[in-house]
Amino acid sequence: MQGLKRDDHNSRREAAEKARKAMMERFRAQPGPDDPVVQERLAAQRAVAEAREERRLAREAERAAIAKAAAEEAERQAIAEAARQAELAREAAEQAKREAEAARAAAAAAMEAEERAVLLDAEKKARALALAAEQKALRDARYAARKARRK
């Protein structure tokens, strides 16, 4: 737009009036809502919006399927881990049972060995006493024989 030649109030008012009229003409020149071009453009916009909504729903369904699969996988892993832990606990219980049995057997063997040692000690003492008694009897017999020879 060219600059105004006179910079007074009337020229500015006239320029504003022209601009308003031009704007109104442009608005009136636009097609109305019942125009086939406008209807066609609105239909295209609706189709794009519907396609966008369908894609959004498809993405949500895919995300839900992925989340469900992940949850199922996590549940399967949790079940497998629980089974593994149960197996480890069972093996630990069996190992503890075997160790307790071995300890009982060792204790029994120690008791038996101690009893055997006590019996052997008793036998040794009995033999020692018997030997001492036999030796005393021999000594007494020698003493008696010596006494008998002197008389």
C-alpha cells in the first residue's frame, strides 16, 4: 500500500473505510457452508479425522496387547521363579535331612566306639586283675613251697 499523501484525519479514515470494505468483499466472496466445494472439503476433513481416530484406536489396542503379553510373561517368569525357589528349598531340606542322618550315624558310631572302648577297658582291667591274681597265686605257691622246704 502506498503511503498517504496527506497525513490528516480524513485520509486515514478513508483508508480505514476502504480496508474494511475490501475485507468485507473478501469475506462475501468465500463460498458458503452449503457450497459443494466446502461440503467436499468438510467430508475430506471428516475422513481424515476418522482415519486418525482409527489409527489411534489401533495403537491403543496394540499397546494393550503388548502390555498384556508383558504381564503374562512376567507372571510366567514369576511362576517359574517360584517353582525354582520351591525346588531349591526342597533340595535344601533333603540336604539338611541327610546331614542330620549322618550326624546321628556319627553320634551312634561315636557312642558305639566309646562303649567298645569302655568294654575293652573293662576287659583289660579284668585281665590285669586276673593276671595279678594269678601272679599272686604263683607267688604265694612259691612262698608256701619255700616254707615247706624249711620245715
